[in-house]
Amino acid sequence: METQSYFPVPPGVAVEENFLSLDDILLTHERLPVRTECAFPRLGFLDKSTDTQDISEGTKMELPLWLSKALYERKRRVLSVELPKVYREGWRTVFNADPNVVDLHKMGPYYYSLGSQLLHFDSPENPDIAQTLLQTFIGRFRRTMDSSQNAYNEDTSALVQRLDSLEKVLFRSGQSGLNDFQSWEKGRAAQLTASTLVLNYRKRKLAEVQP
């Protein structure tokens, strides 16, 4: 039985990140458009468009997701987060009409994960964003899995080019299941072996009965 020294952790789609996932680490560096609601003394270096020492109230800039979440407070208005264009009403209409026509990787490789993270920020559009994320995933899921099942031993680079990172994980999972099934049909499936836990238990029992 083959073993792996590293088991990759899939990306999360919840409001909180999964810091064991490399995809989620990259996700937290996605930049969001924000507007400062108060002055930030001595933090002018964060705004690359100006040479001033301070960030004044009302400044529009882009900050990474992790910093936006750290600075955001519901009670004390420190900054407000604007929606990236792919989550605004215009694009939500496109997704609701036919989500399969959209190149999700081009629009943002972490469409589902970043959209889920946006729900952390108070916005009247949050229910619509959540609904669009769900319907987009449902609308694209069948096509993604059908493609993974019909591309056995083929170059799949063109198929996965338009997929979001989460969809790529599902695509690879579908292909892995198909490959295992094909191997089983041809009699090339690996033989079942006892788990390490069972083998160690047997060794302990054997050591107990030996003089």
C-alpha cells in the first residue's frame, strides 16, 4: 500500500480560512478594494499611489484579504470593503443566466472561496452573493464532473483552464476515481492489506505471549 509523506489540504469555502491549505494562504493575499473611514497615521506606505506619511479618511486603495479582515470592525467604522466586480449585480446576472459560459479562472482563481470570505463583511448584498455562489457551483458541477469522466488518458489542460481552484480539485478527484475504476475493471487494482494499526496490535499481542 502506497503512503504519502504530505497529504494536501483542499481549499476551504467557509468564512474562516484554513491555514493548513496552501490555496487558502494564497487566497488571503487576494486584494480587495477598500475605502478608509478614518485616518491612519504613519501608514502612508501602504498606499503606493501617494507619498504622504498618513492615510487620510476617504482614501480608496487595495488591501490583501487578511489585512482587510484584521482592520474591519462592525462597531467602529475603520474601513469599508467594496465588492470586486465579479461579485457585483451585473456579473451576478450573468452567472444566474448561464454560469458555464464564464471563465472562472480568468475572473479570479478563487471565485468560490473569496466570495465566501466576502460574507465576513457586512453588506446588504451578502444574501444575493451567497445565493449566486451556490447556484453557480450547482450549475457548473455536473459539467465539471462529466468532463472528468470523459477524459480518460487524455490531455485535460484545455478542460481545466476555465475552472476555479475548487473545481480543479473536484475534476482531479473525478479523474482519480475513474482511473481507479478502470484499473479495477482490468484486474490491476492493488490488493487489500491490513492497516498499520492492526499489524502493530498483532505484534504487541505476539510479544505478550512469547516467553
